[in-house]
Amino acid sequence: MIRDVGRVLELPFTLCDKLSKLIPLEANKPLGLDDAMKAEPQIQELIEAEEADELITLAKKLEDLTRGLGMHAGGVLIAPGKISDYSPVYQADESASPVSMYDKGDVEDVGLVKFDFLGLRNLTIIEMAQNNIKNTTGDIVDVGKIPLDDQAAYKIFRDANTTAVFQFESTGMKKMLKTAHTTKFEELIAFVSLYRPGPMDNIPDFVARMKGQEFQYIHPLLEGILAPTYGIMVYQEQVMQAAQIIGGYSLGGADLLRRAMGKKKPEEMVKHREIFAEGAAKQGISREKSDEIFNYMEKFAGYGFNKSHAAAYALISYQTAWLKAHYPAEFMAATMSSELDNTDQLKHFYDDCRANGIEFLPPDINESDYRFTPYPNMKIRYALGAIKGTGEAAVESIIAARQSGGKFTGLLDFCERVGKEHMNRRTLEALIRGGAFDSIEPNRAMLLANIDLAMNNADQKAANANQGGTFRHDGRRHRTGAAHRRAHVERIGKNSPKKNRHRLLPVRHPFGPYAQEVRQIAPTKLGSSETARQRAPRRIRYRRAHHDGQTRQNRLRQPRRFERDRLKSWSAARRWKNCADYLKSDQVLIIESKVSRDDYGGGDGLRIMANQVMTLQMARERYARSLSLALAPGHDIERLAAILTAHRLPDTSHIPLQLSYSNDKASGRFQCRRNGW
């Protein structure tokens, strides 16, 4: 509710998100706002600090009201007859599936059977990875038959190298894995169960006990049940087993006890407490101890995870880790192919691949497929489908033309063979800007300038072909015309002043050519450990390359922020006006900023408040300490002196000049005096 009200009030999401996360949980459910503010003083402190009284006032009025209609993503109800005879039904439109208007508890009370069907993208990724392995190496891999004690796979977990590993991708999971040093499958099952609201509080104790910390079982009779989880009750099955052993419950009765504990129904809990105490007394356990055990079970039953479910999840986690350990290129190619439309995720996976030594080959109309393709020796060919503006039908038409007629030789050949059915100007332009034609013609500006000419030529050739023999007598003249058009393409391209600045892959980042120079002006890396650990605000200079960034406005419609990917720089409106002209595509910028920890974003995020934005040339003029020139015998010294004199600054802002000279016999360095030259 806080996030919804905050969105309407146009408050920062990070503020609303932090307030929401401060609300304590009880039995895995958030407390009401009044109770939460009593239990957690930080909520009131944050409200006062951020002047968010209106947010809480409105949220309290809306609390506990029906927010909207929700439908389970994979829930299926089974009824003995027509569903409308047992439950009121809602249907959004004629094509939509009917949905029960009862909630999950009511549908069971009226006698319907409820199933949850879960579809996992990771199963598709595993299948694609196995196919990639077969195509690349010839190995036949079946992850259902791999050993569960492979230490190379567990090293992926111990190193927290779990990007793209099912269930273990989050920052919190990675932090846990770095301390846990897991070595066996049973621990993976426990981690899947523990990393959830509620049981998450037990992770430090669980890890400490894993490493040998002494502990005592709540009762010796429970040692056999709790030994795999180091004395901590994690699974629902453990609650049921404890009820059997201590309370004398049957399997069916233990399941009813578990459900009663989870639903927190007072009348049922009183009844079960007495039954449990009677069974414990038969074991020679006192009422005081039986109540202690019952309370312990009740606490964990509210958020305990089903072990069979957790084991299935952990198995998929292990299989994906095994693939990443033994066939990283094939696995990551499959993973990236599942996220072709998600640019942020592709960038995230790309960075992880580079960190793991995987090399990327650029997109190529003569080599790339719709999806990412692994190559031997840890290489992946970039997918044509990952280029914005393309589609599967367009790429498939390219592949079909390539398979039937061989590799493309140029833009004209491409347009003639692919045709316009699936290939329009927008798609062709996206392919050129994405670098897919670079292997044929690296001059993207030339290709972009002549798209219309190439497409018109293809249309004319197709039209002539459709007229059969009408123009057969003039075949020589037609070929001459085509040759003329090809020459025209080259001539326009060479004279074109346009430069394409669009880049698909980070390996061609505009910062690259200036890296050494810029790092002298802005030595601080935002990702450095010193910057990440800095809690107090700190002023730094850092660089960034602006790629078609976006500006956002506050409620007064004043621009305040420009962003690219996950890096966001904030600037006051008056400062933004001064730097708006610099925010151009592929512009290398030097930004003086105040950097502090992002208190609202969580994790290791940084909050960057831009104080001044400079182009590289402006930064050179401001921070240059000297100008160094290397001279050789063939240089025109008099012309150089004239150029330097024309650009000489007043003595108050003089930049020292250093000259180095070398020939076949000697070399030396000379520094000009301030009032010299």
C-alpha cells in the first residue's frame, strides 16, 4: 500500500521501498501500519526526515481494503462438475480463462482440489544448453544423470559465481554463499528454503553451525530429524515428523497440525496443544518441555518450506551451476538467448561472461543466428535477435537466404536476396547500426546513407524478374545499370560526412580510446571497494560515456536526472540547464559529484549528485598540468611554434610545455620556461 500511495504522490520509489521493507513481519505477514510504527521506531524517524506524513496518512485510510483482482499464475482448480456450480466465476473477456472468485482457502473449504503448476524458464535454458553442447563439442549431456557431488559445480556456489544459476542470482544469496562455503547437496536444499522472509533470520546460525559451531537439539528425540539442518527446523516435513515422534500423531494428523499452525486458528491450536502434550507425556516429557517444543514448531510451521519442493528447486540450481562450471559458453549462450528482449539482463549476463573469460564475437549477417551461438574455446557469437529493431521473422529470412545462396557480399546483394517481405528499412538500419554488416563493409555511415538506393535496386530487379522475357533482349543494358548503381553506392559512401555512433557491444565503448588520459583526470572508479564502502558523502570526479541518455522531470517539470543502464546521476535543475548541451550520444563526460551510499536502494548502491558536468575538452583545459609533445627530425618546428603561440594562454593560467626529441643517435627531453617560447 505504501508503494502504491507513494507512486500516486510521485515520491521516490526508493523511499517508499525502504519504508515498506521496515515493516516487521509476523508469521510471514506484515504488521498493520499502527503496530508496525510501534514495533519499528525507524519508520517514524524516516517519515519525519523525509516529510512523508501525507504518505502514511493516506496509506492508513486505504489499509486492508481490496486492492484489486488477483489471479494465481499457475493455479488450476478441479471440480467434479461444472465449476460455476461450486464457485462464483469471473471472466475478463470471452477469450480469457474463467477464474474462481473465491480465494485459496475458500476453494478448499467448498471441496475443490487446487493444483499449482509452475513453468520454469530455466528448464528451457537447460535443454538449449544441452543442444549447444552437442553442436559445439559433440558431447551428449543429460543433466538428469550427472553426479551430485561434483566439486567444480560446488565451487560455483562457494565463489558466489552464481549469475544465471537458478535461485542463487540475487545479491543477498551471493553474500550468503561467500560465507557458507557449501560442499553438499543437502545444504543447497536448506539455502533454497532459508532465503525467504522469516527463515532468513536463521541463516547466520545455520552457517555458523555448518562451520562447526556447537549447538544443542531442542530434545534428543528430534536429533534424527534436525541433524541435516544442524538443529534448526527448516521444512514443513520436519514439523510433521516432530509431531509424530513427540506427540504421537499419525501422518494424517501431523499434516492437519501443520496446517492449523500455518493458519494460526486459536481454537484449533488450543485443541492440538492438548493432544500434543498428551502424546509427549507418554514419552516421559514434561508439560513445560512439550509446550516449549510445540511453540518452537508453531513458530517454524508459519513459514516452513516444503522440502520436496525445495529439493526440486535445488536440483535445478545444481544442474545450472554444473553447466556453468563445465560448459560456460554453451550455458551462457542459452541463458542470454532466453532474454533477447531484455537489454538490462543481457548487459548483466554479458558482464558476467567477460568476468568468466568468455569472449564475444560481434553480430554478423553471415555468421550469426537469431539466438546466441557458442563457439569452441570459450566464445559466443552475438545474436541478431538481440539487436533492437529486429524480429524473429526478419532474422529467419536472413538465415534462409544465407543457407540457400551462400554468404552475402554486400548491401545490394543482401537486399536483393532477402526481399522486403520481412525486411523493412527500420530493421535494415538496426542491423547496420548494430554492426551486423561490419564484416562486409565497416563504414556504417556509407551503408546507412544508401539503404534507400539498395532497397529500390532490389525492388527493380524483382519487378524485372517478374516480367519474364520482356526485357531479356536488353540483359546487357540491365547489368550495366546495376554496375552503375553499385559504383554510385561507393561514391556516395566515400563522400558522406556522416559518422555512425551507435554501438551494440561494450567492447566498442567510446571511453576506450581516451581511457588512459581520462583516468588521470578522474582516477576514482565508482565500482571500487573504497567508493562502495564510503558511508559519509564524498566528492569525486568520475567519467561516463553518454549513450542517448534520458532526462527526467520532477513535479515542477524541471529536469533533474539523466541516466544510462543502471547508473543514475542526479543534478539540480539549474545545473542541468548548464550541461544539457553536453548530453549527446557517445559523448565522454567528466562529472564532479558528491557520492554517498544509497540509503533507499539497498545493497551496495551509490547515490550520485552531480555538481558539475564537463566535456573531455573542458576537463583538459581545467585540469591539464602540462602539454607533452614528441618530436622527430621530420617535423616542421616553425609551424609547430606558430600553432602553439596561437593557443598560448595568459601567464595566469599557463600550462607548462614539455618537448621530447629523438633521432638515430640521441634523445632528450626539454621543458620550456614559463616566459620562454
